[in-house]
Amino acid sequence: MFMEERNWRAGVLAVAVAVVCGLSMGASGCQRTEADFQERQATNQLTERAFSTVGMPAIKSFTEKKFLKYLYELRDDPTFKTYTYNMDMTGRLHHICDSVGYGIPYSMQFSNPEKRAEWGGAGDTIPQAEPNGLFIPEGLSATWVLCTVPQGTPGSSGGVLPFYVEDTIIVSPVRLNAVDSYIPASAPLKNQGG
């Protein structure tokens, strides 16, 4: 029922936009003009001339692509030890925890954030819920940090635990000089069965 109502509303919205466009700009207001066509044609000619004059860059080593591959591989390593910090308003670092990996943005989604919906021969993309049935908000500036918590830490049995952090964080593969630490430095990583 909900999806049918949402699809109906999206269809009504599309018709309303078309009507407003036609009424506010006149019959030709929503169409391309001859000037638009000539401008696009001139731009294409300049782009072709620039390409024939300059050509493509002579990339031989593909260094940046190699770096990106290396970063992807590091991010895929479940034992890649990092250190997570936040910074106060005076620029001093505060150690949040020893961590695994670089953190995961809260707005990252497990499934595709959009899906195709069709009604009456027309269609559009609409938001798709996550497997838990919830919709993740866009632009959320929070991060899940997988902290390694030592055995004996009050309130914890130790191991790798997720921390939700809304502050802007710095994640480093080397220990940085911090003024304090929220969680004591952890012992070596235990296998978490992942």
C-alpha cells in the first residue's frame, strides 16, 4: 500500500513539474533553443581541436592507480592496525582508541540506495531501504570505528568493538602524539572469527 501511494505521488509530481514548466516559460520554454545548439556545437569543436593539439597525457607507470589498489587492499585486511584520534578546538589530538582499518562512514550502505520503480509505463528511481527496513540519511557525518578494546576494560569483555563517532576523526597507521587517551592502548589483536 505504501509503495503504491509513493509511486502515485511521484507520478503526480512529474506531471505537475511538466505543467509548471510549460506555463511559466511558454510553449518553447522547456525545449532547447537554436542558441543552445550552436553553443554546444562550438564547444564540441573546441574540445576536438584541443584534443588534436594537446593529445592525451603520456602516462606510463600508472602510479596513482597502483596507490589506489594498495589502499583498497589495506582496507580489505582485517588485521590492519590503526590509531583513531579526534582534535579539539585548540588543535590538540585526543586518542580515541587503537583501531582496525580506517573506519566506515555511517552513511555507507550495504545495499543499493536506490531502486527502479515503474508505474503505468513510466518510471523513476526511488530510495531503497537497507536490509533492516530503515533508510540511511544522506550526508551524515559520522563514522563507525572498530576499536580494539583490551581485556579488563571496565564495561567490556575486550576484543574489536564498534564505536559510533560524530566528531571529525584522524585515522593513522602510526601512533601520533596525543594529549590523552579515552581507552588504554590495546593488546595484540585477537582473531574475531571474521
